[in-house]
Amino acid sequence: MKSIVLALVLSLAAGGAYADSCKVQSDSKKLAGAAKDSFMKKCAGDAATACDKSAAEKKLSGAAKDSFTKKCVSDAVGA
């Protein structure tokens, strides 16, 4: 139980690791339409890869890994 709580706390802290979310970057580049869609898709893929790597480094597995990765990617992509 302690490891799950620790993993959730770490996931909240890791959310700030991205200086600008994908959405902020696309807005600052003034992307629209297909260019924005393509950029967002690539950015989300890159974020997922980085978040999976981070979860592996933290030795997370199961629900803790899923929760961490979901939050990490969500924070990286932006709302």
C-alpha cells in the first residue's frame, strides 16, 4: 500500500517535468488544422515514450505504472 501511495505522489511531482505542454507549444507556433493535429500526435507519442521510460526507471508496475503514465502523458499533452 505504501508503494502505491508513494508512486502516486511521485507521479504528481513528475507532472511538472515538462516546461511547456504540447498544447502550449502548438499555440506558440500558431499551428492549425492538419499541421496542429500532426504535431499533437507526435508530441503525445514522444510524451508516452518518455513517461514509460520514467515509470521503468522508478520500477513501477501494474496499476501504479498505469496511473503514473496516464497522468504524466496528460500533463505533457495539456488540456
